[in-house]
Amino acid sequence: MRSTLLLAFRSTRAAAGASPKFAYPKQVWSPAGGWWVEPAQWQRNTMYAGAAMGGAVACIWIFSARNERRPMPPVRHIPSQYWSKHAADDDASLREG
């Protein structure tokens, strides 16, 4: 069963235009890693990078929500008024409701 699936995958891959791996020069340096690069622990490293970016976004979000001030009340409702600390202080229409 597995061999037939593997053969089917290989035949569709070739039909889809993918070329087989070819010999390439080993002395060529590339900042992206070169041909067919599969670095060790790439999934873990991707998870770490995603967690770091998520943490940075969370810190920026919290800082923005704490410090957002509006000297003039907005004409229309702005979504950030839901989580802004000073929204009720800056906009009188939010105090009434």
C-alpha cells in the first residue's frame, strides 16, 4: 500500500513540473541556506520565532492600551475604545451609556 502511494506521489510530482534534485556546487555560499535546505530543528526554531513575535505584539498592545489618549473625541466609534484605559475619560458619550 505504501509503495503504491509513494509511486503515485512521485509520478504526480514529476507531472506537476518539479525537477529531481540535481548535483550542485558545494562551494557556493547562500544566506538562505542553498539548495534544498532543511536545517536541524527548523520546526522548533519557527515556533520560538512565532512565540517571540507574539510576545512582542502582546507587549506593544498592552502599552498602547494603557497610554492611548484622545484629546478630541472621535466622530465615529473606534474599536480600540473597548480596551483603552482612558476611553471613558476622553469621550463623554461613553460615560453616559
